Amino acid sequence: MINPFANRAASLQGPATDIRSVTPSDTDDLPVMAIALYVETGGTVSFVIASGHTRQVALPDFTILPVGVRKVDASGTTATGIHALVLG
């Protein structure tokens, strides 16, 4: 099989190289900073961006939120099926 990623450096411009389930937490950062979030079931997502600022947005079902995220807070998050798109 030909692997189109074999000789390609990871890039913030995409695509992500992995997707990981997110368990929202008020204390724990994600194990790897996300380049985007994917939300299966819409609602509010409260999160901390790469710079450390907290943001909160309402999202519909099946949304990709293209922003660097270091933590998804449990408090204020009602959306479910949240996944982190990551590099590596």
C-alpha cells in the first residue's frame, strides 16, 4: 500500500494524523494539544486555547472546531462525543 504520509512532515495546516476521544476535565490538560476538536452531539464546549485563555462556544452536531485546544473543561461543557484531532 502506498502511504501518502510517509515522507510528509506534520503540519498545522492539516491533515491531523490521529483522533483521540476527549473526557472533559476541569483539572487535566489533554495529553497532546489538539489542532481541532470534532463534536458528535452538539451543545456548549468550554475549553482552554493554546495561549491559556478560556473560551466557550455553542456548536451543532458533527462540527469541526479548527482551534488549538489544550484542555476541554467539564464545567460548562454540554456537548458529547468530543474528539481531539492531533499531530502524532
